Amino acid sequence: MNNFLSNSVFFGVFLSLTGYGIGLFIKKKLNLALFNPLLIAIIIVIAVLKVTGISYNNYNEGAKYISYLLTPATVCLSIPLYRQIAILKKDFKAIAVGIISGVLSSMGSVLAMSIIFGLTHEQYVTLLPKSITTAIGMGVSEELGGIVTITVAIIIITGVIGNIIASPVCKLFHITEPVAIGIGIGSSAHAVGTTKAFEIGETEGAMSSLSIAVSGLVTVIIASVFAGFY
């Protein structure tokens, strides 16, 4: 049975979508930020592969087809941004400064932690693109000589944590401005965090969508500079 599943082209797709569906069901029933559908799906996939003994490579033969949808899905986030174009024009300078500050804070924190914990250069550059979308982060990590598979995992973990703590952090620091909320979430937690931004409001989601694209672009430009710092 395991051989049949591992050799099935659609096993990876089926397991991924089933895990995410279960995650959505649990999130809807319990309505707690901790039960993020993506996090639950990851746990389910790992558990199933561990129990059945199916290798990641066999699982990924089917699951990789879902990855093909990542880039077009990210591009589609431009639609809500277009609907909020008036806000973008009005607050362009503040938005630009906010996104750039977010990118610098992200990579600066990685640099600080690498120095404190004595990470190797390879580990350092692996973590640098942690706050940008996977589609861009994988390329940045590979270009800098990082471990791409770990970069993907770190990006996902960053997004899930951002999704979970976004609302509590905004409440804790009394952040109520929709543009500020969107920029903060998008520049720190990319697409996974953006789903939370859309739950908060359309303006928040649109600004978060903008942050994904611009943060990715800024990171591509300055990541090589940061890579030389350590």
C-alpha cells in the first residue's frame, strides 16, 4: 500500500490539500489564531510521511505541482492593491519608508542573531530572506550560497508566526492605522501573513500585498550587501 501511495503522482497533491482542508475545518471550529491551517497541514504531512515511511522526494513528486501556483497567486494580490490605488498615491512616501524599514529590520535582526549565536556564513545567508515570499526567497538563498530547503522552511515558519501574532501585536502597541497594519504584516510575514491582513480589512490586505512585492524587490537588491557583513 505504501509503495502504491509513494508511486502515485497525485499523492503529494492529495495529502497537501487534505491536510490544509483539515486545518481550515479546525480553524473554523475553534476560531483561534494558533490553529493556523498551513501550520496544521504541515504537521499532518510530516506525521503521515513519518508513519507511512514515504520519502519526501516521493511526496514532492506530486506536491511540487502546487508550487507552480505560488507565483501567479502572488501576482493576483495586485488586484486588491489596484482597488486601493488612491491610498497608495496619497501615502506613497510613508509606505515606501515603511516597507524599506521593514526589510532592513528583518535582515538586521538576522545579522544580529547570527553574530550572537555564532552561525556560519552559509547559515546566515540561508536566513536572510526569511521575511519575503517563497518564490523570491528561494532564488535569493540559492544566489547567496544558502541552503534553499531550510530557507523555504524558515520562510513558512516566519509567515505562520506572523499570521498568529499579527493581531495581538497590533493590539498590544495600539496600532490602528490600516496602512500601517498592512505594511507591517506584509513586510514581515509575506503571503501567509497577508491572509491575516485581509481578515482584518481590505485596506490592510492591499497594503500587505504591496509589501510582498516591494519587500521582495528590495531584498533582492540589498541582500548581497548584507551577505558581505558577516
